[in-house]
Amino acid sequence: MSAQPRQLAARVEARPILEDITVVIPTLGRPILGESLSWLVAGSAWPGAVIIVDQGARPDVAAWVERLQILGLIAQHLPSIQRGRSAGVNRGLERVRTRFVAVTDDDCFVTADWLQGMTGHLRRWPEAIITGRVEAAGDDAVEFCAVTSTTPTVYRRPQLRVHPLIGGNMGVSIATVERIGLFDEHPSLRSAEDSDWGYRALRLGIPIAYMPEVAVRHYDWRTPGQRAARYREYARSQGGFYGKYLFSGDWLIPLQAGRDLVRGPIRWLRGLAQGDQDMIARGRADALDLLPGIIAGLQRGRPR
């Protein structure tokens, strides 16, 4: 699915305000944030507040937040000298004053009814984490970070085959955040913060509900080389997640780690046989970076 480029409007008709939910968006200040905000503004309803946690240094971000304020949204620009998505999300969560919060990313374009759908599910089921579909956007869209199942699914315990939390499309009550705690900011989990937080939630008995109608579009702006580097970061971080919990007594963690260690070389070989560069990059990343990540996670010691 492609998304047509758009700019943050200078004037737009006001929408109904959902007073009980805040939207948090962590960003490095990339230009695509302006387009992401334009999709939020164009939605069928506006949140009670928007918090932009800015880990970059582009003056455009402050200007975009000011534009939101002029349009009538309660928007906050929160500059941060920290780096890492976990820190960005956490600094936003700490500022939320509404009952619920929704989190998306600066390269995600929310659909028109995203916020209403998210809020409706949270009001009906406030003890759950709500997550949803992620489709590819852009003229040359690649299925990078896409989750396109159309089947609603509720997860109540950790899964062998899937880590169900989709951090760029999630909603939760602040009461539930307080039960789970903030996202882990340790460098060994730099790009596996969602796996870790979702796992902690499920271990506490907090359900994660995948609702496919609550959808965003993820814009694939990376070049093949940048995607390959991202796959390596994912693999190392996922290894850090496995290492953190390897001695937790949960038999799923060794199975998941073993599966990925075996799957990486197989995927690499399949990619070579099929001439699929993206598959080659993913397989090579798992084959070469997962184990160093596990070692880094193990060096943290056992989790609390």
C-alpha cells in the first residue's frame, strides 16, 4: 500500500478531541516527521495531547509542533540529548497526563480512524495492550517491518513463534505502564525494546491484543545498504533480549534463541540461491550478529 506525500497543513477543520488519550512520537528529527504529523492531523479525531520527544537538533521539529498548536492541538515539544527509541518513548510516557497513551513512530502514517479505533479498544479493555497492523508505504515499498495479518488475535502468554508487540502501533493505559515499568534503555536491547516490554507484560499476565483494523503504514525510506545495517542491529539487539532472559527459567527463551541461530544461516543460503538480496542481508545478520548480542545480554546478569 502506498501513501501519497503530503505536507502539514497550515489550516484544517478541527476534529473531535479524545480527551483521555495522548499520542507520543519519538523522533530523531527526520524530515518525514512532518508528513507523519500531517496524517495524524488528517485523522477523524484528535488526541487530548501530542508529545514529540526530539532526539535530534533540527529546527523544523519545533516549527511543526507550533503548527500543531496553531491548528488547535495541545502539542508539546520535548527536546532530549539522549539517543535510542526506548529513551524517547520513556521520556514521553513520563509526561502523559491522560488515562491512555498511543505510541507511533516518525516514519509511520496513521490511518484516518486509527486513533478512534485505538481509543475504543482501550476503553473497552483498559487492562490490555492494543497493537495492530503495519503495512508498507512508499512508491518502492519493501515489506520491511510489515505486519499484515487481518486476523484479530489475543496473546496471553509468551509465544514461541512471534513477539506480538508492535511498538510503532500500540496503545496502553498508564495504569498498565506502571505495572510493567518503562522500556529497558540498556544498549544491548537498542532495537529489541518492543520484544522485551511485550515479554514482560505477558509474564505479568497482561494480554496483548492484535486488532488489524487499528492500522498504520510504515514508510520504507532506507536504501538496501541501510536496511542491511538495520537487520544487523535488529539481530544483535534480539540476541541481547535472549541473553537477558536466558536464565530466567522460561523454556521458551532457549528455544527462540536456538531457532534463530539455526534459521539465520538457512535464510542466508536460501537468499543466495534465489538471488534475494534482502533475504541474504537478513540471514547474514542473524548468522553473524545474533550470538554476539546474546553474549552482550548475558553479561548484564540475570533480570530482576
